[in-house]
Amino acid sequence: MIYADYNATAPVAEEVKQYLLERLDGPFANPNALHGLGQNISHAMEQCRNICADALDCYPEQIIFTSGASESISQVLFSTLAFARKNNSILTSSLEHAALKNGINFYAKKFNIDINQLAINSGGKALNFEIESPQLLATLIAAHNETGVIQDYLAFAQKMDEMQTPYLCDTTQLIGKCPFSFKKSNVDYAVVSSHKLGSLPGVGILIAKNPETLSPIIFGGGQEKSLRGGTQNYLAIECLGLVMSKLEKRVESFSKLESLKLNFEENLTSQIPGLQIIGAKEQRLSNTTLLAIPAIHGQAIQIELESHDIFVTTSSACSDNEPEISESLKAMGIEDDLGRGVIRLSFGEKTTQDDFNFINNAIIKAYQKLAIIKH
Amino acid sequence: MIYADYNATAPVAEEVKQYLLERLDGPFANPNALHGLGQNISHAMEQCRNICADALDCYPEQIIFTSGASESISQVLFSTLAFARKNNSILTSSLEHAALKNGINFYAKKFNIDINQLAINSGGKALNFEIESPQLLATLIAAHNETGVIQDYLAFAQKMDEMQTPYLCDTTQLIGKCPFSFKKSNVDYAVVSSHKLGSLPGVGILIAKNPETLSPIIFGGGQEKSLRGGTQNYLAIECLGLVMSKLEKRVESFSKLESLKLNFEENLTSQIPGLQIIGAKEQRLSNTTLLAIPAIHGQAIQIELESHDIFVTTSSACSDNEPEISESLKAMGIEDDLGRGVIRLSFGEKTTQDDFNFINNAIIKAYQKLAIIKH
């Protein structure tokens, strides 16, 4: 089996598995209990917070453990938009993940918030960060989940800071694949998804420059300094700490995919007429390729690849069920005919040169078969 | 070690551990991906939804997987209160868990919502469910986390239904310890916490009679029929399914604690002058004892018990850090002097007669030691 859907989720890492095999012998307790068992678990959790802060270059006090990146994003939207006054506006982009896009649309509709959209070039990169007045919130995804295009989020952060506009940066795909420093980024809010890093699903991080700007969306008994209620998912937090302690190594192993991937893309381009690598001219995540073959449906290719035990997706996992091409691709000016031919391959630290060769051959076979059907 | 803090969290069950030991070999995929791996995981998850629906006696469509009971509660509060108009009122009780209480206070303050409180008797039971007009929302915890007192939630549900008032019933402590049928209860919203049932932390259920009355609080790519965004915590959901398939057996084993506990309480009462069992006259959870010894601080007893490797708490885990006695105890008319002497013992399916004897002896020893210090 070749798994090439790391942007949707990364398989649970061997070290996480090994840790859990022992950890499941106990002890178990509520980390908020004052007895010794609970306190031990609480201390381990705080140790993990320190490790995460170290890996993300922020203060431990800036880390709130949530159930995942979508919750982290939703909490920032609630905090900044839910009690907004009329006539306020936000700055966002068509490149955002559904969690952010749907959340913004929800609050914008409820509170008549104006949505200003960043302009996007044909490579899927946001341009021109000039704004006339401070906004309620600004968002620009750090690295796009479909194209892998890395945005100028540092320049954007700088600009938003100058304009006194809080910046929520969706760093879900960037962190773990590229170096990231929260302190140096000047971003107001960043997010982490544990399962995208090879740890367990069900936990994530919200990093907030000023946590006091947040409201809880999940209420409880004072957990996470009253910013996130509910018993912490301590087992998954411990696993996240483990993965975070090796984040630098992970980034390094992902960077090694760059040359393998570019070579793979070059080979395919030379073999399939009209094949396009979306966003190829922009700086991209080393692990992501978004291919489009004109007039051949991405799902047909996906199914062909699956018959060779290769698992890819036609876009992000979350919008796989949508019949239309994604809003991000539309904003890039990609026509339906090409956009429907899209398949996303996202590789991981275990992807080898042999895997790339095997996928290359399988795509060529799929193309040959489907091109014949088409004509 | 004797663990007597099951109401805070139940240790991960052996069957969950065994399941995970194999499950962690994979496969892993995003359940929202359209490829075969993702679809297999999605199917397993839907199977778990069916199992949960069966165990809770509701329709699978009424089940939304969340990160836990606190999130489930918070989603109902957001859905019913966040966009409320002025001059609306809600009916609630001083017996509610902090997740609910703090959430209600938050929205009540933001939107000037009037809070009507149910009257409570000295045994910790809510009385008199008459209301004059429909409310935005009514809440009454099914079984109290500290006293274990089981409320007349079925009668309350009936009354609220007549008064066209949606009823959010915090069933966190009841489910798994008492028989529960969502359909028969006539409750509008009920909640489940996985880790209280011996499964993993980080997952829970919101059961909604009419899911279309809900707004998401966590936005995403259409997961859970667009009512709860974010990649589902599928590993924990599978484990929850496993535990839910044996829910009836769990309830049965908890019911066996009743006679052991009553015997234990009787012994203690006869040995410690002035000792009170809070709520003893009311119907209670079979596993819960809330003891109070006048003028002896609960935390002192807790520490003494811990020296015998017995783990109990002074109240709910979430409010262990509060110096004051809990609002619920205050509402019952319990004086500070007695309230500070409170310790909560909550037993589980593994608690034996020997454990009860051992705890009994340890409490007597602690009492003798602390009573001497006091005088």
C-alpha cells in the first residue's frame, strides 16, 4: 500500500504507538483532580505544554489544548466575531480551509459583517496586503491544503500588525512541514492539528499571542485557565508532546521530499500532454502535488490508483463530497474542465523513491486507460 | 492502590486497551476521504454510531460525535442562547456542572437573559417544576456528580415538553450507571462523556431530539452533517462503540455496588459521631458517597487516605481548586463548617468488598488522627 494523503491525516507514528502500548497500563486519572494521581497526570500535561511551546517557539502560557485545529479556529472566530457590532469588516481569502470559511460565513451573516477578499494570482498566492482601516480580524492560510502553496504570511502578519488588525493564521498544514516560530511570525493566533503530525486525532493547539483576547467556546470547570472547558484529552496530549519533541526532525525529513517530488512532477509533465501542476511556480510544501489532467475526472484517476493500492484524494478530505471544484481553485481562475481533473498527492516521511516511481507508472497507466475511454 | 474517583474519570477498560493494542497497527485515514481507506474508517464510525444509538435508545441521526460532554453542553447553550433576544429567560438549577453553569452565566450576561433557579431540598433534589411561561431553555442535571442524587428528570422532561421549553439534561454521570432511554425520556438534548465510561478521553456524544435545532460551534468541512466540524476522533469513537456495546452490562455491574455501598455508609455512620451522608434520603447513584465530617477538612482526610494509596476527591474534579464549598452544597443549606469536611467517594465495577473494608478502616484512622489534632 502507498499512502499519499498525508495532508488529510498522517498515519499514527511508530513512536506514538510504542508509547501508548505501555501507557495504556495506566495510571489514569482526571488531571484536574487534586489527589496525587491526578496531579501526576497534570504535571505530565504541563511538561507537554512546555515541549510544545519549545517546538513552536512561543510561551507555554500561549498554548491552549483544544480538540483540534477546527476547534482552535472556531474559538478565535467566536472570540473576535460573535459579539461584533454592525458595519465591521474582516479581511480573508478564498484559500481558507472550510473550518474557517464556514465559520466566517456563519458569523458574517449573523452580524452583517462585511467580508473583504484578498486578491489571488493564478498560482494560488494571495497578493496585495494593503487595507484602508483596521479590521475585526484578518485571515490568510499559511500553506494551502490542496496546492501546498505557501503564502507570504510573515509579510501579511507584519502588515496586519501595523494596521492593528488581529491575524488568525491557519498553520495546520505548515507546522511539521516547514520551520515555524510563533514569536518571530508576529501572528496573533496560530493552530496545530495533532493527527496531521502523526499523533492521535482528537487534540490540537490554539496558540494565542494574548490569550486574554479569547472567550471560551467550550465551558467547564476552569481547565486551560478557563479558556477551554472539559477534561483535557491527556493521553493524546502526552502523545502530541512526544511528536512535538521531534518536530524539527520531522520538518527535516519532509524537506527531503522536495527534490524527489520535483523530479516526479517533471517526469509526469513530460509524459502526459496538457498535465498541469497547480501552483508550480510558487513556493510550495515539499510534500504536496496538485495535478490536473484536462478533461479527465480526478475521481476516475483516484479510483484507478486505488486499484494499484495507492491512496490519494481529489481535493481536501473535507470537500471530497462536493461535486464542484473547490473555491480556492476557482479563485485561481482554473476552469471547471481542468479543475475536475485534479488529484492531490501528499507525501510523508516514509515515502520513498520507489513509491514515487510506482505512483508515476500507475498515473501513466490510468491516463492511458482513461484517455482512450474519453476519445 | 484503590481508585475511588470514578465520577471524575474511569480508568481505561481492559477491553479498550486490548482493542487499541491491535488497532494501532493501522490502517489510519481521514474518515472524510473518499478513497477506500477513508471509507472503511467512515463505515466503522457509522457502525459505532448505530451501536451508540442502540445503547442509548435513540436514532443514529440524533447522535453527534463531539470532543466530550462539556462540548456537547456548550453546543446546546450556543444554539439556544447565543442569539437570544432580550427579556428571555431560562430555567436552571444550582446543581448543574460547571460546564453548564459557566456557559449559562456567560450567555446570560452577554444577552441579559433572566435566570430562574429551581428550588432544591436539603437532600439535593430539585422540587416544583411549575413554570408560568415557555423558557429559552431548561436544564436539570440527571444525576449529581458530587452527591450522586438522581433528579426527577423524567417528570421534568414531561413538564418542559408541555411548556414548549427545550430541555438540556446533563446525563454525564447517569449514563453507564443507570438504565437510560433517550426516546422514553422525552429529553431534548442529552450528553455522553467517553472517559467516564472507561473509554478514551477526547470524545463524547450530543444526542439531540431534533438535530436541526442546533448550530455548530466548531465549523468544518461538513462533518457530522455540518453540525460539528473537524476530523472525527475516529480511534476514540471506535473505542466508545466498544464500550457502548456493553453498556447494559456496565449498568448491571454498577447496580451491584448499591448494597456494598449502603453497608459501608452504615458502618461509617455508626463509628464516626456526627458523620453525614449527603443526600442519603434521596435516590442516588449506586457508586457515589458524599461524606461530611463536621469541623474536619475534607482535604485533610483526602491526604490521609492517599497515604494509604486510596484516591478520592473533596468534590468534583473540576472544582477541587475552589476554596469555597460548592454552590450545589450551599443550595442544599449545608453550612461551611460541614461542607468543608466533604469527601466524595465514587466507586466502579472493580471495587470489591475488601476495598470498602480497607477504605472504611482508613477513614476511621484518619478521623481519629484528625480529631485529636482538632481538640
